[in-house]
Amino acid sequence: MNPLALLAALGRWAISAVAAVGRMAIFAFGAISHILRPPFYWREIGNAFLNIGWLSLPVVALTAIFTGGALALQIYAGGARFSAEAVVPQIVAIGMVRELGPVLVGLMIAARVTSSIAAEIATMKVTEQIDALVTLSTHPMKYLIAPRVLAGIVTVPLLVGIGDIVGIAGGYAVAVYSLDFNSATYLKNTVNFLESLDVISSLVKGCAFGLIATLMGCFYGMNSGRGAQGVGRATKGSVEAAAILILAANFLLTGVFFSV
């Protein structure tokens, strides 16, 4: 291949990537600014809290409890090779609170909420409902985007906290009823090992992941192509982008909170 052609292709890709990041940043700034300014559509905000928070609770709880139980089994099996089975409560607690709880909840929200938001807004765009909002002097960012982003920022940390508790409970149930751990000792080791920074980092990650998940759904929905294929591409792209950004943000936030 011609080196100049390769260089030109790389340049086009780099410019396209930078432009996409710029569009996302402008979109995020606009969404957050509309959250802070009236008017407020309380009915839309309430529906967003219900759909993103309450209706996501079952899948979050089920994911967390099975993950906590499996984590306890794996740590016990690995610790048994070094006669270190007693570390199960400590590692389950720190693993769920620092990493697995926030990341798994974030990915579940990306799978459930981001895809739903992208498909809903993209369909509204295809059927010209967003144009109708503009005709009625209703700002789409204020009516469609701001309530969903606000709900993501507020409810996902709560879901992360619940997921942490349920995951630790799943590890507790497996350890006590299957691995013959003492119940009181297990709980004491769990409480004594966790620090306030662990909990704070988990909730901060939840805020960041909720912002990412809702923003990606809204961004791809508002910028979708026409027709059924456009809706499908927007939905797929939103979930992919949200999942990648959540994992990248988790890495960066872990470095910020627990850098040596």
C-alpha cells in the first residue's frame, strides 16, 4: 500500500475521532447545563427515575447476588491452595465494593437503559416527533435529554450501593451455608476491612457510569440515521460506546482513588 495513502487514511481517522469526541463533549455540556436551568418537566423526570432506577433494580440485584456467591467460591478455592481460606470475607467485600459492584451495575445499565434510550429517541427522530417538539416551542434537550441524564447521575449510585450490599450478601450466604464459615466472624471481618474510601469510590464511579450510560444513549439517539437501520445502528453504537467508556472510566477512577 502507498505510504502516503496509509498516512492519509490515518489522518482522516484521527480527525474523525477528534471531531466525534468534540461533538460528544458539546452534547454533554449542553445536557448538563439544561439540568441546572428551568423550566423543569417533572413528569418526564419522574418517568426517567422510574425507568432507569426502580425498574433496573431486579436485574442489578440478581447480577450482584450471583456474582458475590461465585466470587466467594472462587476465592475459597484459590485460597485453599495456600491455606488462606480465611480471607474470603475481606476479598469479597473489597472486590464487590471497589470494582465488581460498580462495573457490573454500569454494564447492566448500559445493556438495559442505554439501548432503551437510544432506540426510543432514535425512533422519535425517525417519526419526526422531535421536530414536533421544536414546533411546539419545547427544547428537545430540556424535555428528552436532561431528565434522563439527571436520573442516571442520581439513581445509578444508589443502584451501585444496593448492588454492593447484595453482592456481599451473596458471598456471605455461600460462605456461611456452603463453606461453613462462622456468621458473626464473617460479618465482623467484612465490616472491619472496608474503609470509607472504598464506599466513596464506589458511589463516585456510579455517578460517572450513570452519566456515561445516559449520555451515550441520548447522543446516539439524537444523531441516528433515518429508517429502521438507523435506529438499529444507533442502539448498537450507544451500547458499545457506553460499555467501553465505562470500563475506561473505571480504570481512570481506580487510579485516582487508589494510586500508590
